[in-house]
Amino acid sequence: MIKTSKVEKIILGIDPGTNVMGYGLIRIMGNKAEIIMMGVIELSKYESHYLRLGKIFQRVTSIIDEYKPDEMAIEAPFFGKNVQSMLKLGRAQGVAITAAIMRDIPIHEYEPRKIKMAITGNGNAAKEQVAGMLQKMLHIKKEDMDIQLDATDALGAAYCHFIQMGKPETDKKFSSWKDFVNKNSDKVHK
């Protein structure tokens, strides 16, 4: 991908995982964001945890080399009851971070609740709600949304970072969440 003078920034989002790792890239031009691509790294076919970590490093490095992101936003591991699962997830996150460090890419970490809050206004939102809001905000075609939720979670991390950078511009202006709900009653589920 060739960067033009109109492209101000490319953000890589990562949703770390040891079975499936999501990734998504957005392009920022002015105060608008657009999707470049999103996908998942399937890791469950590899039995060795260490082989999975190697595949994460290889794939994240190749995505960085191909798309040349300016920054990376990564979802922080949430606290769980299974210590071994948390350790493995932390290692996966660390390997993805190392790939960015090796290419001198600044890294920004966001808790899952912060990402959900930034995208949906609800820190307890379901993954499907996050995906639905991203589809609308980034004008993603319905057929392009037939992808695992790990990819949209990664895209959510990138979009959350975009929001944290400054005030994004959207097609519609809303004065509050109440105003949004009133103008989008067809998008609100009770």
C-alpha cells in the first residue's frame, strides 16, 4: 500500500488471543476514519503454544510490513479466574506488541470496557453490538461483516484509539445519547 499526502495516519488494531487473534486497520484522513481491512489469525490448528506465539509474531510483522501502520491499538487482557489462560493471553499480547516495537510503532493499550464504551456508549456491550456500530460508523457492507467477532473487536481497538486522538467527524451530528436514540430508533433494541 502506498501512502499519499492525504493519508494522515493508519492505525492497526489487535484483539489478542491464543486460538484466534483479530486484527483490523483503519485509515484516518482529517477527522474521518475508513476501514482498510480486517481479519483473524487462526491458531487453534497449532498444538504447541510456542508455535502459536511464533505464528502471531510472523503474521503481525507481515501485516505491519505490508500496511505500514503509524500506530497500534491493542486490547488489554481482562482479568479472569483461570491463571493459565491469562498467562497465555498475556504472552500472545506481548508477542504482538514486540512485533510493533521491532518496527518502531507506538503502542496504545485499551481495556475492553473502554473500547466498548467508545464504540457503543456502553462498557458492557456485547461483541455483536460493537460490530453493528462499527458497521454503521465505518460504512462496512453487510457481506463484509461475515467475519469472526475477534476481527471486529480489533477494529474496535483501532477506532477507540482514533476517538481518543480527538473528536471524530461523523455523517450525522448528535448532541447526546438521547438525541442519537431519538434519531435512530430503528437501531435501538429494548
